[in-house]
Amino acid sequence: MIPAPFTYRRAATVDEAVTLAARGGEDVKFLAGGHSLLPLMKLRLVVPPELVDIGGIGELSHISEADGHVRVGALATHDQVAGSALLRRELPLLAHAAGRVGDPQVRHRGTIGGSLAHADPAADLPAVALALGATLVTRGPSGTREIAAGDFFTGLFETVLEPGELLAEIRFPKAGPSGWSFQKFTKRGIDWAIVGVAVAGDRVALVNMGPTPLRARAVEDALASGAAPDEAAARAAEGTSAPEDLNGSRAYREHLARVLVGRALGEARSRR
């Protein structure tokens, strides 16, 4: 499998990356870890005329805290996120979930920003961003934007990112004392989730239960009304549109969602 011909450019700063992308036209793609983009290019499902490599931009790989938020640069690798002492203390859900992405090779090259921008509903971290109420900070020709995670994902592999706009940083409010849990069901540990669940307090997000990562609103409403975890978990499939494929039918995924949400809510409460 060989990609179609393309022009390769390497940026040293965010401003340079945005400028190069603007010159190249609306079909230019940013390259970071490449674990999502390059396989699509090899299959020629994506045929960008130009790649702008942002992998060497140091300002995009920070993990820090300021003003009541934890700031994670878009180029922070899954391994860096999983191993960060700050994230383990302040956002253990994020650190734990990042440590379960793929295998060590993927975690050492793949980035949190790449995972979010790729917008695969079967990926773990987009749902975690929803559960944690993250804000995604972008840079583009029109300047800087701050976008709530709930507004960022618009469809299968689709986001609100505009041509030439890159994801620069993800900001998470400090989680506080509420419990958390991350559950996913896979055939093998390195596989995409057939179904997954991220819980942060009373916020519940689902993996691979629709064309985008989504909040389990029916579960959250039940919890807010005082329902027990098992009663709330029984509503996990409401408002979803789970896919059907070789890994399972829609009914199977709906069953998994109910089971995994029940487990996640129980574990989250035990951590409060």
C-alpha cells in the first residue's frame, strides 16, 4: 500500500505551521504521530496534496497547570499523558485511559491531539475529553478559538476544525474529589473498543455507540434524579445509534453499554 504523491513540509513553530497550511490550500493535512493519518493515506481514503509536519514543535507538547485548569499540549504522546505525575494526581481518568491506548509503540508515537482531531468514535480519548468537560484550543488563519469538547465532534471522523486550523492544546478543569472509571470491551488489549465508557463524577461518556463520542444523557438524568447506579445503567443505550459490524450487532453493543456503564458507575462511586 503506497500513498499518492504529496509534498512534505516541516514546521518549527505553530505560526509557521498555520502559514504553510494556508499557502497549501484547504486539503493540506497536519502530520503529528501519524498513526491515524498514514494508514488512511496508504489506503488512499485520504489523498492530501501536502503534509505539514508539526511533530517537532516543542511548544505543543507541554503538560502543566494554571488558573484552575490542567493544560495538555496537543503533541503530548499517550505515554507522556499516562506517565505524568500531574495528570495522575489531578486527572487520573485521563492518565489511566491514555495508558490503555493501543500498544507501547502506539503510545510512544500517537498524540492526544491527533486522537481528538481524527475524531474516531471508537477511540478512547475523545470520550474521556467529553466526560472531563475539556476545552479544545485551536490555532488557525483566523486566530485562536476555544471549543467545548461537546461541540467539537460533528460526525464520523469530522470535527469543527476549519481548513488550515490545528488543535494546539486541551484544557481540563481540575476534577476535584469525584470518582472516576474507564471501562472498555475489546477482543484483544490492543484493539479498538467494541464499546467503552468514561465516567467522571456524574458525567458519563460512551465510546463506539454512535458516529461521534457521546454523552449518556439518559444515564446522567437518572443519576441526577436519584436513581441507583444499576437503574441508571439500564438506560445507557437510550439516545445512541451503535454501529453494526463484524465485532457485534447493535443489540450486542447496547447490552455491552448497559453492563459497562453499571461497572463504571460502581467503580467511580467506590473512588469517591
